[in-house]
Amino acid sequence: MQQFWLELRPQAPLLIGDRTADASYIIGREVIPGVALRGALAEFFALSGRQAEIQIISQRYRFAPLLPAQPNRIPYPCPLSAITCKHDKHGPWDTLILFGIWHHWQKNGVGFAGPLMLDCPQCGGRLDRYSAAAITQHSKGWGKVEVSRYVQTKVAISRIRRAAYEGMLYSVSAVSPNGIAYYGPVWCANEGDFYTLCEALETVGLGALRRRGFGIVKVSETALYQQDKTLQERLRDFNQMVAEVWRSLHALLESGSVSEQPDGVYFSITLASPAILTDKQGSPTLKLNLDWADLVFWVTRQTQVKGWHEGWGLPKKTEQAAAAGSAYLFRSRLSEDETIKNLEKIEDTGVGLMEDAGFGHVIACHPFHLEVPQ
């Protein structure tokens, strides 16, 4: 498949969220999941009399989530390993490399002069977890993408009587189209399929309340990501930071033997979308395992993946998954060149189950992991 970078600009409020029965307040997501793009394409085929093509969508397309950002800024998922000052005035920073090496050494019987405790390096305050739908890099560091909201109160309509329900009001909180754009990759069998996807999104729209003017979008291909570093450059920068942290922690050793330089090629895998992971027995797990690398440390949490099947009018099966932003630190057993080849494959195919629907999309050596507190 060929990779294309998509730019999507909302022209009207965008309401994308899980279907909730009898909800009086509906809050739309800030991220457009890959499954929403897939659903819009399937609806376009159905409306165009091309129902037979719906069955081969998974063979010709793979979707990733689209992240919000100010126009012409590259967005990234926010890792769960991110921290910030409790006053939210300083930071954010990342802890994956620092905590990863610390715990890796402790598991191998290495002793330190004291516990690993972090305070804000600028004000000395407590550090808390940093959460955001997406983050971008600017001249002063990293910051969360601020998404404006459009709130509207509506009257519930009876589908039987075609009239308003008495006393049944509900409010929706949608993404405002002002000053926001969405970016992300899609994989298509050829260029023609990509333009079909663009036509589908502009024809049927995205999300809920499209019959009331929501979900109108403008879609095009973007060259924005040509400004981003290559995987080889990100891996080089990542291992340089690992070496710096390694030397800093080496000075704090109290007992045990550790070399002064890292003992291999290290890399990170950060989930840009929830990943449905299983172990060798097929049971759900939050742990990402690779046959060619050792998992050193990870930060994750559990989430549920669910949806609605418009064709059948029924809810889809609920799956347990590792949440977007989950970060995994690995040590490769292969050479640097072989490691890069495997990481390129993982970024192209994703991890876990249902990758074609947008689950399990990853970023190798996320540049934010270089923001280690000093």
C-alpha cells in the first residue's frame, strides 16, 4: 500500500463520539478515529450503489487517527509518560527513558544512593501527569493543542411521530471549526483510492448530526510531514538521549556493576490510537511484545473499544485495549539497520488486532521522549 498524508479542515462543527442512549449531554471527541474514516467511506459506497466494494475496504485501505492542530503544525499523540508542574506553568517533560533505565537496572540488582523522586526543575513544585488529546512542538517547547468547542441545545425528535418529545432537551459539545485542522496518514492501494476517500469524506461528511449541518469537511493531501525527521534520525536522537541519561544515572550507583555506555540499540513505541493486544494464548493484554526486541519498561492504561454498526443498527463488540498514548521502551536484539527496517514495518502495519480500522497505529521514537527533566 501507498502512504498518503491527509489534511482535513472542518467547515462546520464536528461531533464524533460513542453512541449513548438517553444521554442529555453529548461530548464529541477531539481526535478523529480511523474507524470514523472507514465508516464514512463505507457509507459513500452504499449511497453510490457500490455495496460490493465495502467488503474489500480492509484490503485496499488502512486508517490511522487524525489529530487536531493549528493549521500547518505537525500534531503528535501525547504519551502517558508525560509530566508537568502541578501549577501547569512549567513543562511538560517525559519520563519514559529516565524511569525505564532506572527500573531496568533495579530489576538486575543494581542499587542506588536514594529513590528516584522528581520535582519541577524550575519552581521545585510537585509534578503531575500531563494529558492532552494532541501536542505540538513550537519555539518554546511542547504544548497541548487547544480545541475550541461549539455547544448547542437541541430538542429530541420522536422517530415514530416525527414530532418533538415534550421536555426532552439535550446538549451537544462539538469541535468548533475555527482555527483547527486535522492531520494524519492513510494507506491506500493506489492514488485513485486516495482520491475516492477524499471524495467520500467531502460528500457524506463525518460524525453525528450531519442532517443538521454538522460534519462538513474539506479534505486534501498535505506535504506538511516532509518537515518531520526521518525514522533513522529519530532513532539516532533517541539513543543519544538514552546515552546521556545512562551516564547521569551511572553517577548515582551505590552497588552493582553497570557499563558506562548503553548495552544496545534502544527505541520506543508510542500508541497513536488504542491497540487491541493479545498474548500468545490469545488473551487480552496491555503488554506489547516483539519477537526481536526485549521490553524494558512501559507506561499504559486500559480502555474500552466500542462502536455502532450503522448497517445492522446494533452495538459492536466491546474490546479491551491499551489506550492511546501508551509508551513502551525496548532494547533491540538486532543491528541498527535491521532495527530500522522492523520499525518501518511496524509504523506501516500497526500492532495488535483490527489495524485496518485504525487501531494499533504507532510512532517509533516519538520526539517528545527526548524532553527529559534535567
